[in-house]
Amino acid sequence: MTALNLLQAALDLAPIGKMGAALGAGIAAIAAGIGIGNIGRAAVESIARQPEASGSIQTNMILTAAFIEGVALFAIVVCLLIAIA
């Protein structure tokens, strides 16, 4: 194969890479939503069982949700950078 044929083959796969990046960004967003929903559910159940510990439970819930949002944002940015390149 010549170099021109290799470049043509790589260009033919570019839309598939962009589709993969878009699917990755979507999966990251959905997974973050599910994770934060699970955190909220567990926090509400914990507060219902021990109302006196609600302050520390809420603090830990918000901190964990922020970490999940950060990881999801990082994943989406990486997928968008892959889609642009």
C-alpha cells in the first residue's frame, strides 16, 4: 500500500471515531446522572434512619456529587477533544 492509500483509509474511519467520541460523551453524562441519583437516594435513606447525622451526611453527599461532576466533565471534555481532532 502506498502512503496515499493509507491516508485514504484513515480518512474513511474519521466519522466512526467522531461517533465513538459522541457516544462516550453521552455515556459519561448518563453515568454521572445515575451516580448522583444513587448518592441522593442513599443520603435520603441515611437521613431518614439517623436524622441527627443529617449535617454530616449532606456535606459528604455534596462533596461526593461534586467529585462525580468533575470526573464526568473531564470525560466529556476528552471526548469532545477527540471529536474535534
